[in-house]
Amino acid sequence: MTLTAQLGAVRGGTARLYLAVARGAFRRYATYRAATLAGAFTNTVFGCILAYTFLALWHARPGLGGYDTRQAVTYIWISQALLVTVAVWGGGFQDDVQDRFRTGDIAVDLYRPVDFQGWWLATDLGRAGFHLLARGAVPTLAGMVLFDTRLPADPAVWAAFLVSVLLAVVVSFGLRFLVSLTGFWLHDSEGVRAVMLVVSMFFSGMLLPLALFPGQLGRIAAELPWAALISVPTDVLLERRTGTALLTGLAFQAAWAAVLLAAGRGVQLLATRKVVVQGG
Amino acid sequence: MAETLTARAAWSVRSWWLVAAMWTRSIMAYRISFTLMLLANIATNSLDFVVLLLMFRHTDTLGGWTLPELAFLYGTSGLALGLANLLVGSIDALGQRIRAGTLDIVLIRPAPALAQLCAERFSLRRLGRPLQAGALLAWSLSRLDVHWTPDRLLLMPMMVCAGTVIFACVFIGGASVQFWWDEAKELQNSFTYGGATMLQYPPTVFARELVAGTVFGLPLAFVNWLPALRILDKPDPLGLPAAFQYASPLAAALCVLAAAAAWRAGLRAYRGTGS
């Protein structure tokens, strides 16, 4: 075998490995059907409650923030569908890593012949794939039945939305990975995680569209990485971002994804240099 | 009989206290995490209110209610949920214990299982919500021009106590479901956290059927909506008799009976795997 062929085989093997890891994570989450159903129900209940509050607000101020009433209600349902998929709350691989810090198994992860960051990214993409199908579809359908919503008919918009959600998951992973790595210094990253949750819920647009934030705050929020989680994908699906705005939106997400993954890689190098394994 | 009942209640409270104290010591081992989490807890809970503030930058009333009136609902709802969560919130991890087989350990200890499970992983950081909600309630009362009468003064503590009991019963009732359906943990979030979110907004915002469901179905309307109509002198969107506005203790008592029945039925249905 020539050298290039060998390299190609290795690369193919790595891709296959990550695909297997992602598939495993997908199936792992798919195992808990009852929990998924319970979760989707909860998303639907919250969707209903929040949709009514938005209806009241848009009843008082029609066209607020450039959203018509149907778009505002749809915004609630899409954000509920994305909440768990892009892990705005945190969670997913973070729970596993946190446990592994506590038990010391994290040391095993570090000398596996697989990249630490790549491994967890693959599991998180698998998880997100399942959550998009299960916890995304149920609230979206419920919202369509119970309320007057506005979803696009153009398949191209849906395709752009899926790309945007994929990028949102990667940005979210980048943020959560950095939070998890603080465990190397603090032993327990729960506190940092809790702080991150506040920032993430607020600046992602999960609670209120960023367009409703006052002046300067709104402009700053739109440039922060959290805007990539909810704000950009919902605007894509609501067709508020089309043409050039769509491309800049996706580019914005991709840029943050790259920056955060690189930062995660850097911190990981620092962390592994200082790690001390206790006991045997 | 009465004496043994009192003795049993006292023993339950003491068991709860012992377990809670143990967890407090344990969690205090990570002080930085604890402080950050208490602050984050307060901040997380404040987010809902920040959203309300931002909403009120665009409008003066929501469903016919002003910002201080909404803050009153927000404060009373958060106070009731926060206190219930502090006292019994840990019970929602029941399903995990059933799956891991660690419920049996709780059952063989010479202390009431319910008291132990309610205090499990007790953390003072849960004080964040009642503190923040209480502060906002105080702010709203300072801004509102309530026409205080004896019945309104009495309704205030009655509402908070009954509301705490009602939410505590929803926690326990929801956890009882996990005896049969051990993955249902998130289901009860719909009714506890979802319910509390709903109660932060005026009933006029929601569909009448939904509001009726919180009066005659799961009686969350008694936590704050109904007494608030009396205290703030607002019209009742359902047009119910005024007696409903004073009926929170009765609703709480019914909830206790229902939650106790659910818990007993669940515990009786539980079979350990023996592993």
C-alpha cells in the first residue's frame, strides 16, 4: 500500500469511528423513550404558556420588533423545539464529563487513542440529531395544531435551517466544552455551568427575541456567540434572514464555531499538561 | 393514637432535618461552586423578571395588568414554588433511585422514606428563588396602592402557606408517578416550573379553558391567582363566586390528601429488584 493510500485509510477509519460514536450517542438517547416523551410534553406545555404571553404582548403592540403576531407565536415554538437540541441549558456530554471528573475516569479519556474534543463533539452531534427529531418535532406539531403559526413552504428554507441548527449545536458544544474544561482547575464545574446557563438563556434569545432588547444591549447581544444558538436559526426559519442576510447569519455561526473549537483545543492542551492522576 | 401521630410527624421532621444537615455539610466542601451556584440560582430566577421588564418597555399593561401587579403575581408564585422546592424538591430524583436500585437502602433505614427522599441532596442554594421572589413581592407591595382590609391582610400569609403546600403536593404527586414510570421526571416540571411560570402572568392572558383547568383540575389557581384577584381588586375572568378567592387552604388540604394517597399507592406498588 502506498503512503497516501495508508493515510487515506486512516482518515477513513477516523471518520468511521466518529460516525460510530455519534450513532452510539443517538441510540443511547433513543433508548429512553418515556423520558423523551415526558420531555417533549414539557416543551409543549411551556410552549403553550409562553405563546399566550407573546400573544398578549403582540396584542398590545402589533408588529413589535418586526415580527407579526403569527411569527411571534412561531418564534416560541421553534425556540422550544431547539431548547434541548442545542442544549441552551447545558447538559448532553457535559453531564458525562462532570461524572468522569468526579470518579477520575477523565484520566482514561485522556490516554485513549482518540481525540478528546473530537470524541465528545461526535457524541454531542449524535445526541442533538436525536433531540431534533424527537423533542423538536413534537412541540412544533403541537404548536401548529394549537396556534396560528407560520412555517415556510419552501424546502430550501428548511435546508438552510438544518445547516443553521447544525452550526448552532457546534457553537453550543464549543461553549459547553470550555465550561467542562474548567473542571481541570476547579474539580467541579457545576458553578461555572450554572452561571453559563443564565448568560446562555438570556443572550440566545430563548426568553425574548434579541430584536426586543433595548438599543445598545440588543446590538451587543446580536454579536455574541449565544445569538448563534436560537436567534439565528429561528430567524432563518421565519424567513427574516434571506439572501445575503442568510449567508452572513450562517457565516457568523461558522466563525464562532471555529473560534470556540480552537479555544477549546488550546485550553485542552493546557489542561492535559497539568493533570495529575490520583491513586490507582 | 393522637400522640403516636404527633410522634410520627415529629420523627419525620427530625429525619428530614438530619438528612438535610448532612447534605449541607457535604455541599459546603465545594465552596466556590456553592457560592457561584447560589448567585447563579438568583440570577436564573431573575431572568424571568428581566424578560417582564423588557416586555414592559414596549407596553404599559399586559392582559390589563400593570408591572407592579405582575410583580405581585411573580413574587407570590416564586415564593410558593421556591419554598416547596427547598422543602421537598429533591423528591423528583426518585426515578433515578429506582433505576439504580438505591431506593431499597432508603426503605430499610429506620426513618420515613418520604422525609429522607425530600431532604436528599438538600442545598441551601435553593434559597435563591424564595429570596428573590420575596424581594420582588416586597417591591410590588411598595408600588401598589392596596386597600388593606382585615381579610386582605389575612389572605397574604394564607396564600403563601397554601401555595407552598399546593406546590409541595405537586412535587410529591409527580414523584409518585415515577413508581410506575421511572423516566417521568421531566413530566412534573410541566406542572411545577411550568405552573409557576404560568402563575407569573395574569389569568386574562390565557385561554379560559386553561384557567378553568387550574381551578377545577390541578388547583394551581389557588396558589396566587384567586387570592390576588381579591387583594388587588381585579375582575375574575371566569366570574366565579367570591368564595373561591378565600378557598386556598381548602384546595391545599385536598391536595395533601391526593398526594398522600398517590405516594402510598406508589410505595405499595414498588417492588425492589433485589440486586
